[in-house]
Amino acid sequence: MMGHVTLVGAGPGDPGLLTLKGKKAIENADVVVFDRLVSRSILALIPPTAKAIDVGKRVNVHPVPQEEINQILLREALGGANVVRLKGGDPFLFGRGGEELELLAQHQVPFQVVPGVTSALAVPAYGGIPVTHRDCCSSLHIVTGHQRAGKELDIDFDALVATRGTLVFLMGVSALPQICEGLLKAGMDPNTPAAIVERGTTPAQRRISATLSTLAQAAQDHQVVSPAISVVGGVCALADSFDWFDALPLKGRTFVVTRPAAHKGTLAQGLRELGAKVWEYPCIHTTPITPCPPLTAALERLEAYQWIAFTSPVGVQIFFDALHGQGKDSRALAGVKLAAIGPGTAAALKKYGLTADYVPAVYSAQDLGQGIPATGTVLLPRAQEGSPLLTQALTQRGISYEEIAVYTTHYDNPRSPELREALEAGQLSYVTFTSASTVKGFVASVGEDAPLGNITGLCIGAQTAQEAQRHGIPVLIAEEATIPGLLRLAQTL
């Protein structure tokens, strides 16, 4: 049974520049063959059931030769797999995508191409450089600066200078002195504005502005490394005025986002839009307790409860999955009032057409227990490791409750050694905590003996902050216990 191959351009680095069609292709893949420059956030879209094959290359280091990459694509497709070839930038712009398709075409393997945002345009734009401007030029020329070992650059410098257009050189860090020398010898004005942008569209981006005569030395002085793109032309003079990316408030800051994998995205994306480098580090995951006889029994006598109090979106989902499993729906809750610990949990109820009757002003287990206006029995379907502050508050008020553990929480992350190393090196600025569980997961994954004082915790509420402080993590607390509240806190840093 014949499979097929999709060449997908992953864009230049910013995961937000991946196209919707590219995202869909990755999520539906059986096999993903990816390059070095594809961001971790995009690689995180690969389904856990898919085979991921790293064929990344570095300058003059090709652990998997191009011919072998071609054979991998052919072999996997002939085996019936839905293969995605994930390439940085655009697969047809100096990406050798055409070479990979030739072998597939010879063997009549079906394929398609999903173009990507090319670094030749995106990186200058993130560096404040519009590659065209009617006051500066009337043409744009994209040139590979890659120099094969032992060979001269194959660039017609006279023709490039004659165009009087903007020149963009890709993959030309090591050859930059020869490129600048070639343009000067061809008669280009040595005072022509120029720039090199390193690690473009990522939080580590650097732009070094110079002139044609000084660009190569400036790149050497600043120790610029690949990937970097050089731009030569009058448009480079606009960079300081148009530099929107470096002006983002969190540029240069690194955030660790510990939200569970099922809820990641909103906070991480918000931080990236503010310029931050983000480690998506879900260090807790939940597992429903099945079978769960106490929950089954509770669903058979819902009329016995005055309130059902939910403490997480996970608890809401598990509760309603069990309800639907009995052939019932939300009508079974007629006469029962619903409480939610915060807006996220209330939003989870909305998905089932239900509005929470009570949400505490302060989104915490203690405030939920102290404020719920109950006189009868409260049902608490929640984590096995749920905060005792909720039940203590209910007990102090003389309110009866039935607590049912419907899921367990596990603390782990496969990248914990890498994160600990970065923590010890002082490379992390902040870590976001949306619950006490995320604090416990973070500490458990990096180790109690890690230098936890090296990073500041941005906490969604006071109880979460108390858990962080218990482990020696300095904290800041959001004024509102919501994801937007955490983002507003981040903007004040």
C-alpha cells in the first residue's frame, strides 16, 4: 500500500509563522523527517504515535547525507506511511526540496508541497528591514552564500551590483568577507547600508548594522554564528526606525511554562507575542481513575447533593465523561447548583451548556470552601492529591461533603536534565505556576537540590505562591488569578 510525502516549510524559527496547512500536515503524520532549525514548539506538534527522524545538518557537518534523506522518504512512503518532510523556511528556496522530490517522482510516490515563510523575507522584517521600498530600490535578489568546501563562491557580483536592488544573502556567515569583497570590487559604494541578522525571528535574534565596507568585521567582532542572514542595500538604513521586534517588552527574557500539556498554548503564545523565549515544560499530567465506583454511585443519586464543586477543568471533563457513559446528559443535574474554583473551570462547564452558580472572588481552594453558599451536601469530584484547604474550610463551616478522587496527578518531564542544566547556569529568568501542583511538578522534575533561587516564580494566586516559597523560589503574584492576569504581571517585569 503506497503512502505519500508532504514537504512542509516550517518557517524561519518563530512557531507562529508555521502555516495552518503545515500544522495540519504535521498533526496527521505517521512519520516526520525534520531539520535542525525547526523549533521545538513546532516539533511538539508531532503526534506521539508518529516516528520522528532527526536528519539535522550543521555547517560542514552532515550526519545524514542528503542522498540518505532522500532514501528515508522513499522507504517510509513505500511502506505505506503518511510522511512529512519538515524543513526550515521554505522547502524550495535553497532547501533542496526539489532534489528530494526527484527520487519520489521516479518511483511514482504521491507528494505535495506546503510552502513556508522564507527567512529571506521574514528575518529582515523582524530586524526592522523592509526588503523593498520605493525610495530605495525597485528589485530584490536572494542569493545563497553557501560556499562548498574547496570551491570559490559562484556569484556574479557585477550583475548584482548592476541591479541596484536589495541583496539578501542566505547561509553566508563564513563567506561574508568574500561576499563583501566581491561587491566592493564590482563597484558597489562602500558606504551602502548593510546588516546581518542572527537567529532571526527567535527571541535570541541579534541585528548588527554596518556598511558594506564594515559588515564583515562587525560580524566577526560580534561573533555572529549561523543561522544568520545578511542584507545589503539602502533599506537597511530604516532598521533602527522600524525595529519593532527588539522593542517587545519581554525580549531577552526566558520563561518556563509549566501548564499541563492538555492546557498549554495560551500562556506560552501570549509570552512569545511579548518577545519572550519560552520553554513549554509541562511537568504534570493527569490520569483518570477508572473504574471509579464512588463516582458511578454518586451519579446514580445526584439528588442527594445540593452543590457540585469543581476545582479544575480536568475534573469537569472526567465528571461529564462518566455521566455520558451512563447514558445521561446535563439534564440529570436539574436542581443541583454548580461551583467552579475559577474562570478556567467555569469555562469548562460552559462547554456543556452550564453556567457556574458560584465562582469565588479569589480563585483558590480555600476561598471556594469559605464562600460556597451551601447548606446541604457538597460533592467534590477532584484530584486524588487535592488541596486540604477546601475540605478544611467546609468542615469549619459545618458543611457536609463527599470527596471523590476522579484522577491522579503525575510529576515528570523528559527534558528535566536539560532544564536543570539551564537553571544551574542562570539561563532562565522566570517560571510560571498556575497551581500548587505545577510547583510540585517543577520541583520534582528538576530536583529539590536544584538552585531554585535562580529563577522567579510568577504565580497565579497566593496559595500557589506559598507552595513556591516553601521550596525557596522567589515569587510574584498576579493581581487576578487568570492567564491574562499572569500575562499582565509579566509585562510589568
